[in-house]
Amino acid sequence: MPRWLPQCYREVPKKSSLQLYVFGSNGEGQLGIPAADIVNTPTTVLHSTTGSCPIPLDELLYIRGGDNHTLFCTKNVVYGVGSSRRDQLIKENPTPQFEPFQILSSNDRFAAATCESSACVELDENDPEYVRSYVKILGSNNWGELGSRKEGLNLLQLLGRMVDFAAGAWHYIAIMENGSVYGWGKARLGQLGDGLYGGKGMAPSPIEGIPFKPKKVVCGKDFTYLVSDPAEGEHQLLGKDKFNIISNMPEHVKDWKDIGATWHAIFVLFDDGTLTAWGKENMWKLLPPNLPLLDKIAVGSDHILAVTKEGELISWGWGKHGNCGDLSNIGVDIWNDMVSGFWNEISIPGEIQTIGAGYCTSFVVTKQD
């Protein structure tokens, strides 16, 4: 049976050589440190009594951000921090903001967050012929994000094994092992395909007409981007052709290594370290000239965090909240806090292991000597 285990973190992990650094928007404590509007330098997340991070960083898989909350997904547990004003982290929480990290759910394979909701996915594999994927969702239900007309904690069941899961601003998308795709939430702009009407998908609905077997999905504010195995690189975008995001798609994205989406653009990192992007570019250039070869990318709502092949941390995009690092001494004229046409080099101690980006938030795990 699926488990949703809201509770304060009680077991203090052993001190590790790994450190979690955070910077960016933190008005609701979504970075996991005491609230402050702007944090523009990498700041360590430490337990108040032990001096270590309150989550097991050696088991951290990825980080997902909502508008003012963050999910830290480890091998078996999803932790949440930040705002719970719309019950997006825990229904029973008596205050609107989390101070400590909270365990949201256990035994999970995937997690994702819309602006004001959180979803965790657990697989029930007891019967090999009847595998089920349980999606547990808390938070806002403005556009049917909870997959039901009910408020509160909702539990959805999808038949089969889920292989990827993602969220836009107000919708969720799940890819199943057999290639089927399900979506729910906001549907008004075609992000759930052409089969839904009325603006909302109030229950997981199959998305038909995908001409290949999807392996990965990323979502922008109001679009869904589906991609096949890297060997083939077939892709399809569901939504409107705003900012030419459909008409400017390349023929294929073969040999992709990682993929991410801002609210209005798509970024594809290839095995050879090159990066391509298309979508909205009227505020900041999606790809700075002479960009070095990259090893990792993390794509936030309106900025990019990346690690070069040489191990350097860089960022570009909209950096108003400090999510692109300290821009005060960058030596380049910056308009409206846009790091455009160049990148900011961010100094951080240790060897970078994992990076993450959310809604104007940045996260870096490093290994210390």
C-alpha cells in the first residue's frame, strides 16, 4: 500500500564529505535555509546541531522546484522544504512554512512539483503481471493538478510501471513502460494533447497520437516535450507554437544526454558536451556565444545552471533573485538582471556531484577533500 509519511526529520545522518550549497530566491525558505528574499552566494545547508546536511546527500537523485517549495528526491525518500500555504507539502502542517526538512513520502521512484502542488510516485511490483504506479498528490487544485475534483491528499493509480514523470506550472505528465502517456491538470493550451476540452484534465487521461515510444518528458509552463530513446532522438511537443517552440524544433535530438525546459524554451545536452536550445529569446539569449563543452545541466524556470567538462560551475538567464550567483562585480553591463550573451562563473569548493534548478533557485552538491 502506498505510504505518505509527513513527519519532521528526526534521524540525523552521519557527517558526510558531501555538502549542499544553495542560492537564489528564498522568501519562503525554499532553499532549505532560514528565509531571506535573495541569496546570491552559494550557502551551505547545515543541521543546527550536527553541522551536517539534514538529508542523505549520497542518496540524492534529483531536485524539483515549485513556485515557493522544493522537493529533494533520494533513492527511497522525498523530502520537502519551503511554503505549504496551499498544503503542497503537508496538509496537517499548522504553519504556512517549513523550517526543517520534512519527509513527504517513502519508497518512491519519482517526484515532481507544479507551482502549488507536489506529487510522489510509488511502484507496487508485488505482482509482475499487474504492476501499478501510485501517484500521491498534495496542494492546489486550481487546474485539476490533483487529478480529481477533491481537495486534500489524492491518490491516483496508473496500471503499469512508470518510467518518467514531469510537471509544468499547472499540469503533470507520466510515461509508462509500454510507451503510453498520461496527463492531467491544465489542458487549455494543448499541453495534454488535443483530446481534452474545457481547460482542465480532472483525471489522468491517455494522450494519443505520439508516433514513437517516449522515454523522457520535460514540461514548460504550458507545454509538454516528449523524447524517444537517444539512439533515435525522435521528439514531439504538445502545446501552442508560441515563440516558435514547435516550428523551430530540430529534425531530431539523437545522442541526447539530458533535457530540460524553462517556462518557454527547451534545452538539450548531447553526449559530446554540446548544448542546443530553442524557444523564447526576447529577454535573454538561450545559448551564450563560445559556450564551453558541458558535463551537466539543470534548467530552472528562467535560468540555466551548468557544469563544464573541466568541472567549473556556470550560469546564465534571469538572475534577479541571485539564482545565477553574485552579479555585482561581473564586469559586464546587465540589463534587468539578465545574464545574456555570456555566463557567470560561480566559485564553489569541492568537486561538483549533482546540480538542480527550480523557480529562481539553484542547488549544488559537492564532494569535499
